[in-house]
Amino acid sequence: MKNTKSFENILTEKYGKKGTEKRDKFDNNSLAFRLGVMLKQARQEVNLTQEELAQKTGTKKSYISRIERGLSDIQLSTYHRLIEIGLGKQLNITIL
């Protein structure tokens, strides 16, 4: 266990320190991926297809798919609409 590195150290070695272009790009892509995973899990919990969610929120199935795969830089207002209107759930954000 002596040679164990923290996750932050691994990220710094691979992508650089926070604030560098390469690290910022990684962090942004990571956030998009995490938001997509959370949306997909919540959608599946309420037994909706991507098509049904898109219809309820006035978007397209392909857009929902891109979000769930972490390929779309989604705005908070859009994410809020998908969660609260589309899924009937409450979106809570915590800043630590």
C-alpha cells in the first residue's frame, strides 16, 4: 500500500493540474459523463424510454441519447427540465 496514489494525484499526472487546458477539458467531459449516467438511471427508474422522455420535454430522442452517453455539454436549465418535468423528480444541487 506504500505506492498507492490518490485519485487526484493520478489525474494530475495524466491530465495536469487543475486550471490547465488539458485538465479542464477532462473535468468538463467527466461532468458530462456523470450527468448522463445519472439521467439514464433516473429515467430507467421511472420506466421511460428515451423517446418518451424526449416527447415529455420537447426534445429529441437523439439529444437524450447524446446526454446519456456524456457527449453533450448540457445547460443546467435543460437538465432541470429533463429531471423535474420529464421524470417528475426533484433536482438538488449541493456545493461543498
